Amino acid sequence: MRQCILGAGWRDLQDQQLQLAQFALQREDEEPWAKRMAAWNKDFEPYYKHVSNFKRDSLNALNKLLNPVLPETTLKNLFPANKGNDAETPGKL
């Protein structure tokens, strides 16, 4: 059912991704990524060695948390148009 709604590529956020997203939301937008990574490495695991990997993972976690994916075609499949366009004629799933 979940694959039908969200697509086969959807994966739930793991605990580490949620923690990373929460961490990223608490940082200032102007803070350099290297400084953010150093702060993360000080208090959390896994430890990042490359700023580019830390930035990628942070942005992916934030995007997945704040912008859940529901493709337009999925919405059309879930809520098809009624034939009579009224409450008396529900669409079939």
C-alpha cells in the first residue's frame, strides 16, 4: 500500500536522519558548513570527514522531512474525479 501511494523509492527517515535534520534546523543559515560539521562531529555520530558528505546528508534529511513526496499522479489515483461531481457519486478506488 505504501509503495502504491509513495512510490517504490520511498524510504522512511532513519533515527540518524531525523537527528541530523533536527540539528540542521537549529543552526544559523549563515553558518559555514565546515563549522556545522565540526559541531556535529563534537556531539554526534557518525563522524563526518568531508564537508560535502555532511552537507549532502543534512540537506537530504531536511528535504525529506520538510517536503514529503506525493507525486501528482498518485493523488489522482487516490482521489479520482467523481462521475457526477457530487457527494452522492463517490469515485472508485
